[in-house]
Amino acid sequence: MSENTQNTEKLLAEISRLDFTEEEKASIFSYFIDQPAKISITLTGLSHFKDEGKVFLFRKCLTSELAPSLKRHLDEIKTQIKDQSVQIKDQSMQIKDQIKTQSVQLDSIRYEVKSILRSGLVLQDSHSIPLLATRKPDFVFVPRGCPLNALNIVAVGEIRKRSGNDFTNADVGHAVSFGQKVLQLQPRRAYVYVALTDCRVISIFKQGFPPSGWRYLVTIMECSPDTLGWIEPSLNFGLDAVTLVRPINTGRTSVVYEGKLNDKMSVVTLLLDGEGILVTTPLCTKVNNLRKEDIGNIIKTLKVIHSKFKLVHMDLRKYNLFRNDKGDILIIDWGYSALIGETGTFAGALECMPDDILASLVNGGRTTYSAEIDLICLARAFYLLLHKPPNAGRISFGGNPDLSSRAQNILAFWGLMPNQNCGIEFFKTQGAGLEVRMRN
């Protein structure tokens, strides 16, 4: 056995004998294994000490080894603290610059808003007016001298309380939705400005079409309505242009305007699915009462629609019957129409449907579209228009969205109503489908 090996075993035996914890023993062993040249001189030194001195000597070895490592860690921590201090200082300067920039922008916006009020635009309070279909923006900008309606809105605004230093995303989205509604009602516009304010700070958003959110923060300058994206409201209809005068109503499938085509007042229907527009000339009025001859004319119209175009209207209620200036009845709103013979999910005037369709809906079945549906729907709509039964209000189902339950309630309602056909008789004919005759 070599002398180095013997010295190592003696040192390890001495360390094991002394009163060290297991962790201390492992640290001391590791120290001498890494530095074997110190084993011999350490054994020589140990021969001059008692056990207390030996323990002190071993622990001194560990302390001298750990000190440089601790110093390195402290130096690294100091460097990290210094770097972070520099970063915080840089961020602080950036925040100060941003605050300064925003302050300048707010001053500029205040000046620009004052300029707008002196320009060709007028600020109108609209918070209690359903100006955008059923929507009520807090205020709008319209050209000076123009009537207050949805077609003349140049910019739209909303008042909200800020949360901290900023408006919440919900408030911004709420304001921007008004801009989207303006674009829907003014079909030729490409963008609109939306103002969101707490009456001190004003944020302006450019709302494009298709909707681009609120990515573009802008300022309102003193400018004319066309510079702000407003366009004279009109739609192309074939080779002609229809001038839009005012919006009449907004539905699920279309927006209806009063318009002027070749100097004649018209009803203009813009289909929201992008399929085009419908122009009804001249402008019509709502039908509050139907005459007997009206029923005959409506049935003749339906006969052409059913035989030539193979379409079922599915929504023949009084709301979709209009009278022109000649006294003729026009049928509008073909958004629920379907091809005869098709089968699909029900959509239409539920309260006027035939019993077999209602029974099918109660049982969860699908609807097969036929000409009979329109004729019975017309008869029942005529009955409700003429008689206005006191329990007709029960067709309102308290907001119950269950189609099966609604159909069951309506089926029960019609089971109590006598003389539902109102002078209209239906006859099955061979090959021709359903023949309709008016009783004298």
C-alpha cells in the first residue's frame, strides 16, 4: 500500500472519529479528495492538537474553501442588482416620455374637438333616440342643416366612466359597435370615426369595414363630412341610383329605407347577406284593414308565385302586406321563403301556421314546404286582423324559447277559434294542388 493511500485512510479515520455531523463529514471528505496534496501536512498538524483543536482546524479548512464561492455569488448578485437598476431607470424615463406625449395628444384633441364644433358639423344629443335601428348612441356629429337621422351621421360618440387611466375593453367594444351599426345603415361608407369620452379625456377610433376593431387611434381634425368618410346615401339599382332619404326599419335579413328613384318615392330593401337590393315603387303604407277584394288579389299573386317560381312565402302576416298609392296590396319580406317540396328546419309566421305543421313541430319533426302553408297562413292572419280575439294575446309565451311548447300553445289556441277561414274555401284538385275560392 502506498504512503498516500495510508495517509488518506488515517485522515478519513480521524474525521470519522471526531464529533461531526454527517453533512460536515461529507463536506470535509470532499474537500480533501479534491485537494490530496493537503492530506500529509494536515496529518502533521493534527498531531499537535487535542480533539477540540482538530475539530476547529477541519472547520477552518471548510470556511477558507467556501469564502471565495460566497464572494463570487455576492458579486453576481451585485451585478444583477446594478443591471436591474439601470433597466428600471430606463423604463421610468420611457413612462415619463409616454405621459408627456399623451398629455400633448390630449391637448391636441381638445383643440381639434373645439375646431369641429366651429366647422360644418353639429353635435347632437341622441342618448334617448333609437337613431341606429334600436340603438341609442349618446351623441352624434351630423352636417350642419341636415335632419337628425341615421343616414346623416358623420361620426358617433359614447360617454363612459374610465376605469383607472383607461377605458375598459367592454366600453371600447360598446362604442365601436355603434360605428359598425352606422356602416351597416350607410352601405357605401368604408369607415366611420367613433368617440369615447368621460367628458374630460376623448379617445377616437377609426372603425373600418370589414370591422378592424380599434387599432387606429386618430384625432378629429377640422374637416368636411366627406373627409371623415361620410358619403351621400344612395345605392345602385341596375343602371339607376336610388337616393336614400331615411331608414324605416332594420330586420333580421335586411334594412329598409325610404328612397327616391327617378323622382318617385320608393321603399328600398338592402339584403344583409350581400345578395343585393330590392326597390319597391312607389312608397307604400302599412295595411291595418284588408278588404275582401284584397284577399282575391293576394291569392292570385300567390298562385303565380307558387306555380311559376315554386316558392312558399312562409310569413304572410299583416306586417308584410303593404298598400301602394293605387290601392293594390304588395307582399314584402321574402326572407323566410323556401322552395315547394323542400324539407328543412322551420322558419316563418308560427302563430299562423296550419295545424299539421304545428303538430309536426310539437313532435320535433321537420317542415315540408307546400303551397297550402301560405294559403292557410293567409286565412289565419286575416282572421286575427278582422276579429282581434281577446285571447290572441296568449300566443305570447312569456319568452319561452322552446319551439315545441310554443307550437303546442298555438295549436291549442286555434282549436278554440271558430270560422278561421274567414270566407275562404280550399279545395283539393287533381294535379293542380290546392284551389282557393271566395265565399259570397
